[in-house]
Amino acid sequence: MSFCYLEKDKKTFEYFKEYLRHLESSSLSCFILDNQIQVREMCDHLYSNGYTVDDDGAVIEWVKNNAENFRNYLNTIKLVYVVWKCMGNTWDDINWDNFIRIEDNINQLKSTCLDTIF
């Protein structure tokens, strides 16, 4: 699977805004931002569990257990951005209600449509 169900939470909304800022102001692909977000998420997890980034075993464990699912999460947030952009929205149109409406529709389409995309 390349996508996941998104929860209605502030963190997902903030990541969406990060992608929006990046894609609206840069010609660079999302790979750089994907990596930055994933590293932050991994570091937060490590530190909250008493590890550091120097603990190779903990890093490998996080990657093994979480990296693919986290990338699916980021892919789904980028899909929210694509829909948002195709609707003709601009930075001034960002609000929680619009974000949730798009997120809800994507969640509804996950099993019937998105899961068939390879």
C-alpha cells in the first residue's frame, strides 16, 4: 500500500502546511522534505524513549518497524495537497475545515480506489 487513513489531528495538518510551503516556494521535489520530516519523527520517537540518534540498534529498529508506514502517511498527506491544489486553492484558503473535508474524502476512497494504485 502506498497510502493510509489519515487521522484528524494537528500534526497531520501541520505536515500538510509544510508540504504546501515547500511546494509553493520551491522547484525541488518532495524527497528532501520527506526525509527531513521522517528524521524529525524518528528523533522524537528515539528521544521520547530514552535513546539517541547514535544508538544504531534503536535507529534500525525504528526504520524496520515504522519507515514504510510513515512514508505511506506522508504520501497520503501529499495526496491531500494534490487535491487541494487541483481545487484552485491558495495559501490564503488554508483552514482546518477545508483540510478535514479533503482528508475525509480521501479516507473514504482509500480501500475502493487508492489501494488499487501500485
